[in-house]
Amino acid sequence: MSVIGIVDDDKDTRDLLKDLLEGEGYDVLSYADGLRALSAFETRSFDLAILDVRMPDMDGIELLRRLRRTSDMPVIFVTGWVDDVDELVGLRVGADDFVHKPFSSRVLVERVRTVLRRARSSQPVEDRAAPEDVIERGHLRMDRQRYTCSWKGRRLELTATEFRLLESLAVRPGTVRSRDSLRDLISEDQAPVDERTIDSHIKRIRRKFRDVDSEFDEIEALYGIGYRFSHDVQ
């Protein structure tokens, strides 16, 4: 599942893009300003960013300029401004495409697919995740760079939140993670959540594993404390 970051100071636009792309099966994280988005882009893996051009504090052009110092992540600008200068500058600093508001939902989705397909096709076949980016615990394999997860060789489609929760459990099998620590982990990317939300996420993760293996029981609950990934998995 491709992970897409949306950066726009307009909440209606963020919500529209998020709903549209999640409906197409993408995992989407959204940010209201360039500074917070830059921090996220520098600390986790995204397959594509969709940026507004005109934003306070740090506009999309400056955000892309900083991103290009360390990342070749594909970037699409979505803007309400019809300005050839903005478009020219954006392309020069490394934008992959421009979409102008108001836009057709079908056109935007197709632009996203095209840019992602182009990025995948340009990746060398020999390019593989570095050892430190891969977690392997028995039948479990997680690639932290590409946000992919498989069990017994079968791919699981996890959301970004589900991936981070599973990663925090699998990185140290047998170690209990309290609900409070798991809640703090995912609250970094979204509004504060309660313990019942953690339980719901874990339930969905278990369900996805059991869809590919009905006997899966490696995520253990410790009543009143939290969860751990089975200590028997090596």
C-alpha cells in the first residue's frame, strides 16, 4: 500500500484529498503546515507527497526545495493559483506534476497513479531494503522503509497506524508494551486517542493476520497492562 502525505493549510482540501485517495486504497497522512510536514517527511517513509503551493510560514516551493536536499520522493503540487512562474519554479526545484483547482477527482487519481508508477519503474531492480529496515520474526517480515508487511510469505495491507503498532511490538518479542505507550506512539500522527482505540487497532491487526492464517495468535494481550508479540517467535 502506497503512503501519501498531503500538505495544505485548507482543511476542506485536506479532507477532500484524504477521503478521495483513501477510497482508492492509499494510506494517507495529512498536515496543515509545511514545517510539521517536513519533520514527518524526514523521519518516516512516504511514496508520494501532494503539496499546496501557497501556505503561510513555509510555502510548498520552499518545502520541496528542502526535501530535495535529501529525498527524491515524487511530489505533485495542487494549487488554486494559475501562475506560470510558480509552476516553472516548482518544476525546476523538482516537482513531478501540477494539478490546478478546481480539479476532477478522476484526473487527480490518475495523476497520482502515473507518478507512482513512474517512480517505481525508475527504481533499480537490485535496490533492496537495508538490513536495519527489515524486521523478521519467524513468519513475520516487515520492511520499515517501504511500509510492507507479510506473514508466511503472504502480503498484509496495513494502515500506517497499524504498521507502527505492530512494529513497536515485533521489534522486541516478549516485551510488553503498555496501552499508554502505544497510545502515545500513534498520537504523534493524529489527535489524542484513548485505550479503547488501541484495542480496536489491535483487533483489526489480528483480523488481517487471521485472514491469511486462521491459527495466528502471536499478539498476546496482558489484562490491564498492554500487548506483546509472542516471545516464542525468533
